[in-house]
Amino acid sequence: MTEQPPETLRLMIVAGEESGDAHAASLVTALRARAPETSFEFFGATGGRLRAEGVESVVRDEDLAITGLLEIARALPRFVSAYQSLKRAAVERRPDAVVLVDWPDFNLALARALSRRGQRVIYYISPQLWAWRAHRVRQVRRDVDLLLTILPFEAEWYASRGVSHVEFVGHPFAGAVRPRYGREEFCARHGLDPSRPVVALLPGSRRKEFERLLPLMLDAAARISRARPEAQFVVALAARRAPEEVEALNAMRSGVSSRLAALRVTREETREALAASDAAAVCSGTATLEAALLGTPLVVVYKESALNWHTLGRLIRVEHFGLVNLIAGERVAPELMQDELTGESLSGELLKLLDAEHNASVRVRLSAAAARLGEGSASLRAADAVLRAVRQWKAKGKR
């Protein structure tokens, strides 16, 4: 009896931001776990976590992590080069499927180009078209062979608009967001007193949002320290930001450093900082979900350039900006967007969250919202869906 050769699968993975890189890396891990006898070849657009998983880099996502119209316009040659490199790699290497992760502006364009060339396209972390530019759903119907959603209402939204190839797999964070150590150890590591209030400040990973948000967060912290002198503050940096950037922005604000003696800066300890904190100011995005899953009362904040907000902000068609509020279906976390966000307004909301009774009430509501994200193992369910689809396509032959 002839022994069957081992299965081989070639997948191109395209992730363009830090959160997408993390989700894609978890998917790669899950694929190997679900198919341990399969020989995988992974390549594509990668961040540090995908590269750590052994995914070959055609494009590095660190070179493309920007926001805003002017910033994108200046970086347009880099985007065009990345687009052409990935398209060429897909045509030359003929992967069994292309897995696009989040990053809709870039990935929907790439999906169109590759679909036209007969490539099978899987979209993981579906585009949030329900928030704005809903007309682009026709691109998904046309160019995506399998759409995997992570928010509970998305599959129904897409299905009601004619997307039949959609599956809800749950959010990758559900059941997976846990600190490596608790409040006592976190405070010990950073010279904080666990018996006093701790407030986390998360200004985002992109340079522009970081530069717009952190000064306002530091202003709010200074105001809180006058009202609650016992309060302590932690700036929790993403991997792309350096402590020196905090020092530079802090130094520009006269007198702040003396009023913020209890300010600490950490890097790549976001979950630990959130879990150890009594309240947090969090840049709108996936970090708001991490805070919710850790049960940390938060204020969702965001500020764009006036041009970007005027052009893009008014196109948003949802009642809430924060993902945690969209999932809850109510305003669990206060939102301060654009002109509403000032040091005064942020300090006021954070001081409310430091009230013990209100804090406990918010934690209960956050727990209920977190439960809607699924029971965990989303990456494994996504891997199952990818393997099932790719094996079916291979059995039928490429289109």
C-alpha cells in the first residue's frame, strides 16, 4: 500500500498593524496545533509577532503603521511598493489561500487584485463596514471567499447584505486576556503602592495618536493628582513606543513632572498595567476590549487632526465609538472624542471612576459585555475554518 505524502499548505498572511499582527500570529500558532502533521509555508506582510512564528516577511508592517490623510499621502509610495510586492509574491508563489487580517483599506484593494487572478481569499477580523463605508460590502461579496468575524453582531450584519460565506468565530481576546502577574507584583516592580489608587494611561501605538493623546492624558493626571494626591499613574506603552517619547512630551509641559511624582512608564506590560489599575484612559481600539475583559473601568478617548476628523469622522454611522460600548449595546465606558477630549474633561471622568461604588458598578457591566465576545478559543475556531476551506478548495482544484 502506497503511503500518502504529508500534506503541505502554502498560505500568504497579510497583517498591517500591531493588533492584526498579534491576531495573525495566534492564528498561525493555532493552524500548526490543529494540523501538526501538515507542512506549512507562511509568507506575507508581517510584524514582529508573525516573524517570531517563522512567517517569511515580504513586507514589514512597521513601515506602514500610519494614520490620517496627510500621513497616508506622504507614505503613498511605500504603500504602492508593498501592494506590488505582495501581489507579485502571490502570483509567483501561488499560495493555497491568502489570509487577510484586518487593515481594510489596503487589504480590500489587495483582495480585488488577487481575486481577479484566481487566488482564494480569506478575510479574518472582518472590516468594520457597519461603522462606515457600508457600500464596500459589495467588495466583500465579490472578492472574499470566506469571511471570519470576531464581533457577535457582525455575521448577521454581513449575511443580511448578501454575504453568504461568513462565519462568527469569536474574539481572539475572549478567554485569552490575562495578566502575567497581579497588582501586588506589578506595583512592586514599578515602585507603586498597591493600597493607593492606580490610573493607567494608554495613548496608543501609532505616533500621531500618541503625540495627540499623551499630553492630554498627562494634563488630566496632573489635575487628578491635585484632587486626589494619593493617586498614582502608569503610562503603558505599546511595543512601538519608547519611554524616551514620554519623557520628551512630559518635559514640554511646564511643571507637570513635579506634580506627577507618582508617574511610571512601562513598555509591553499593557495587560498587567490595566489589571493592576483602578481606572484607565484608553485610546479607542482593541485595547478597550482588553480593559473590558480585565474588568478595568475605562474612559475611551481619541483625537485626530482637524482635517481628518472633518473628513472622516462625520462618515461614522454608529452610536458608539468604543468597541466595548458597541458590544455592550450601551455606554458602559465614557467616550471623549476630538473636541470633547481635554485634560479637564478626562480628569473629571476618571475621578468618577475612582469612586468605589461607581467603580464596582462599572465592573459588573464590563463583565456582562465581555461575556458577549464568546467563550474563548477563537483562534482555534478560525484555524479550523481556514483548514476546512483550504482543503475543500484543494480537493476541487483551484478556480
